[in-house]
Amino acid sequence: MAHDHGHTEHKLAIFRGRLKFKSNVQKIWGVLIFLSIITIIEVAFGIFKPAFLVDNYFLGMKLLNWVFIILTLVKAYYIAWDFMHLRDEKSSLRRAVVWTAVFLIAYLLFILLQEGTYIEGVKANGFIKWDF
Amino acid sequence: MEATVSNTGTEGKVWGGGNKPLNASYGKMMMWFFILSDALTFSGFLAAYGFSRFKFIDSWPIADEVYNHFPGLHGDHPMYFVALMTFILIASSVTMVLAVDAGHHMDKKKVTFYMFLTIIGGAIFLGSQAWEWTNFIQGYYGAVETKGGQILQFVDADKKDSHDKMLRVYVDDFVTASHKERVQHESKKGLWFVSEPALPEYSVQDVITGFNAHPNLAVRTQELMPNIAELEASTNPADVAKAERMKSMYVNTDQTGQKGVLNRAASEKALKDAVVYVKGANLIHNEYGNRLFGDFFFFITGFHGFHVFSGVVINIIIFFNVILGTYERRKNNYEMVEKVGLYWHFVDLVWVFVFTFFYLV
């Protein structure tokens, strides 16, 4: 009765099929190594803060912060896809979960960050000093 | 005793509950939708944090100056401790996946072992977070808060680090303790229904007296130094005026992105507005800067820590169920391990974002 409960087989390739693993356990360790490398890169950037990334801006945010956010999203992707095995789920389940979150969060972020920037502008250019 | 189950003859049929719409069992799908809603709660918190941060973009505390402790080491060590916490949580996520995988192979021994490691990892993470909170609450240097809610910190204008940044000074080191008129009122000493919070260790006058006696000290404000050269070159008169103002008050106008350090005269003037001595942090005051900074730290890392705590408790329950062989007897075998696994990875997933927005960005 061991294997008859019908869980789907694991997809063992990551990086769009460029890196294939022999077993699920091997894939788990591979993903751990990948996530560790990303974390080390993040920490190294956080400690050394390259001047080029700190002094240049894109859409009002330092390039360094964009790098951090993108690396975070990459990490989140591999945690969700391989540790939470979304990769092995039906695409309908995957979409129900991921798209809902992505759209709602993007909307929320847009509204709040836009408003925060506006209030900062009032504070900087208006006659109100600090306390609101 | 076996539970009595009455068969209706519709098991496995669509209207008998046997249908698996997304090829996931009811429990697993509901775990996913719970995670989705929880993710929205966390993003609400983090977006609110972003809102406040954008609102105070020119005065938000610099994370590296706040979280710079490492157990057993003195001095400035930003990043290392949180990096370690991140690794601990990712590692415990890995042991959890390994437990799920062992469950698929019906390997009770391995599931037990990996669940055990996961619980240990979670416990170490919680301990680390407690240590982090302790440092945050106890504080380090001390500061004074002004009427308008701004934090004034102290630096030694003569001592600089390798980046030419003036070194922070402990208020304890220069304060002149005066005679105290007031002691904290405790209900046992007078009116039992009247109480008050603990009084600050020093009065503002103590701090100012000590400051006046040490000519090498200067006040560091929350204001982050803009690029002064860029402001001066601007065609907007408001920018030029701002550059003018900054140059008349601050001594480190060349250090873009650092906290502004006032010259001696401006320091003395700023201290006139001080109303309370602050050390460490609570929900109302904190010595690091903006009040909201402390609040968001407590709420977001606290809410996450609460998730980790519940995760550890659930993992412990599942761990004992595994030992008792509960899942060997179940129809869907070790699926429960997979479901708590999802929750546990989610906690890791949230931490990845908390790590970025509190410590990196």
C-alpha cells in the first residue's frame, strides 16, 4: 500500500530544465545550495554596498535596493516552487494561489507607496514640519 | 475502539466528496488558501511599513546602525546575525522537505529524524529572535527625544571610524547625574489605584549639563544627508536654500546618505527642545529614530515570530503523531506532514521578505 496514494511524480529540473537532478532529495540539496548562494550575495552587497549601486537610482529607488528585492523574489520563487512543491502541482492550483497574491499585493504596494511619497512631498515642501 | 463509519455508497464520486478539483486533497488545498490569506496579512504589514518609510524617507533609521550585534563580539557587526538566522530558517525548511519526501517513501524513521531536526531549527531561530529583541529593547547608546518627537543622538566629533564617520557616544559616559527629586510612584507606597510607568534613568538636564562639560561632543539628528553638491547645482531655489540651511547647521555635509551631525552651536540649540531621555525601545519611544520604526519592528518580527512559534508547536504535535504511527494507519499516509510542511515553508518565505525589508533595503 506504500505508493498507491496517488501523489504526482516530482519534476526534477530547475532553471527551465538546464539543471536536472537524479532524485527529489538531490534536488532539495541543490535548491538549498542555490538559496544559500543568493543569501551570501545579498549579505555581501549589504556589507560592501558598491558605490555604483548606491548612487544610481531607478524609479526613485537605489539600484542596490532593486537588486535586493529582485534577489528576494528569486528566493521566494524557489522556496514556493521546490520546497512547497508548487512545481509539481496542477497549474490551476498554482495560478489560483500565486496570481491572486501577486495582483493584490502589487495593487496594495502601489497605493500605499504612492501615498507615502505624496505625504513626504507635503512634509518636505509644505509648511508642516514633522508631526503627522 | 474503531470509530463507526456508515457508508453511503457515494464515496469517491463527485458529489460524494471524492472529487479533487485541483488534484489536491481538501486539506492541502485549504492549507494553500490559508497561506494565501496569511500572505496578504503579512503584505499588509510590510506595505504599511513601506508607506511609513516612504513618508519619512529622509530620516528613517539606518538598519546597519541598529542591528549590529553578534553574540560574543563587541563593536559593529551589522548583517552577520540576521544572515545566520536566515540560514537557520532555510536549513530547517530543508529538513522539513526531507521529512515530507521520507513520508512519501513511508520511511517512519527518517520522517521522525527530520521532523526532530526541523523542530530544533525552529527553536534555535526563536531563541535568536528573542536575543535580537532583547538588544533592541535594552538599547545601547541612549538618546534624547524632542518635543516634536525627533531623536537626538550623540557622537564624538574627534573620533572617527575608517569611513570618516564620527563614533557614537554612550550617554552613560558623559552624563552628569544630578540629585533626584522624584522617584517612581508605586501603588504600594501611596494611592493603590494610581500608578505610573518607570521614570527615565536621567533627566534631560543631566544630559545637557554633561554635554556642556564635554566640548568634543556633537548632536546627531535623524536627518539623512542629501547630496549637497547636487542641491546647490539645482535650478530650483528651494533646493539651493535647503543646501544653504544644511551647510549652516551640519558639519558632515560631504557624507551623502549618512545621518547629519550638527555643529556645536546648532547642537546646543537642538538640545533646548529635548524633553525626555530615551534608552532602548518600547512601543512609544525608541532611541534609534522614528517612533514608527520601533512599532513596525515589534509588530512585524513579532507577528512572524508568533508564526514560527505556532509552527514549532504544530511540528511537535505532528512529530509525536509520527512516532505513534498515526500516519502509517491513515488512508492518505503522511499527507499531514506535507500540510504542516507547507505552513513551515511559508514561515520561511515570509522571513525572506522581512529580512530584505528590515535589514537590507
